[in-house]
Amino acid sequence: MIRVLLVDDHHLVRTGMRRILEDAKDIDVVGEAQSGEEAIIKAGELSPQVILMDINMPGQGGMETTTRLLSKYPEIKIIALTQHVEAPFPRQFLNSGGHGFLTKASSMDEMVAAVRQVAAGERFVSNDVARKLALERVDGNEGSPFERLSRRELQVVVMLAQGKSVKDISDGLKLSPKTVSTYRARVFDKLEVTSDVELMRVAMRYGVV
């Protein structure tokens, strides 16, 4: 049996995923978590083989949680499950050690196939994301300006675009306000914006929020 942990801040989403996966005779949903912080605790308690991880959660978020989980439990396979299909999310997640990338528009069969394939040691990318990544390479497209950002900078962007203050972000990521302000300044410089309002416009244009 493939032991799976579900991580999403929405109860209804977790319930839907559980029902889909439990119909597969070779998959056992061993637990659920509603935050990245809880996911790290549950991973230690339940020893899942595969984790389905929402990227955009309050607090430290799915990207940061994935990095922390893999540093502590490198044997766990993590699949992103998110509505963010635009660059740079898929590439950054996979480059940070993630094993699969699904969108919330993926079919039930695709989700089950992803869990099985990743558990077997392979990578899995949903059809719509794979198509976007392939077209970027074929077209020679430089892609989104958000590709210039580091994983941490992208995380700060998402939280700023959600209307969070520097203090909220520092609390959620367990960083000092000064450090968050430094990341914010770097983001503004790389994206060539001068305010949070301009940042929001660019983020919306490229599908980051």
C-alpha cells in the first residue's frame, strides 16, 4: 500500500482528494494536515511515502514546507497540487526537490497515476503543465519575469500580493522584519516596480495570484 498524506488548508479539498484516492486499492490515505507546520509534524508521526501538497497556504506555504520536509525526510516523495500553473511555480517546485506537479483541474485518474508513479521513484507533471513547459522551450520564450526570483523571494511576493504586511510575513516565515524588507526590496528591483500596487498588477498579469 502507498501511504499518502494530504496537505491543504481547505477541508473540502482534502475530503475530495481522500475520496478519490481511497477508491484505489493500493493507496492508503494515512492522514491530513491543514498547514505546512502541521504537515511536518504529521510526516514524522505517520511516515507517509507520498505527500500531496498545496503550494499556496497561509504561514510558511507549500514551497517552504517542501524544502523543510525533504531536508528532514529525504525519502518522502512530494507532489504539488495547486491552481498556480504559470511560470515560475512548476519549475521552482521541481528544482527544489519536488517529485510531481498537479493542477487542481487535473482529472481523478491523473491524480491516482501521479501518486503511483511518484511512489515508484519517477516524476509526474500533469498534461497542462507539461504542455506549458514544453512550449516555453520550443518557442525560446524567456517566460515570466518572476523566473528571476529566488524561491524565498517568490514566497514573499505571493504573501505581499495577498495583502499581508511585512510583520505578517515575518511571523509566517519566521524571519526578521528587516530580512523580509530586504527580500521585498530585491523583488522590487528585479521586477522593476516601485510599490505594492504595481507588484500586484504584475503578479496578476503573469498569473502569480
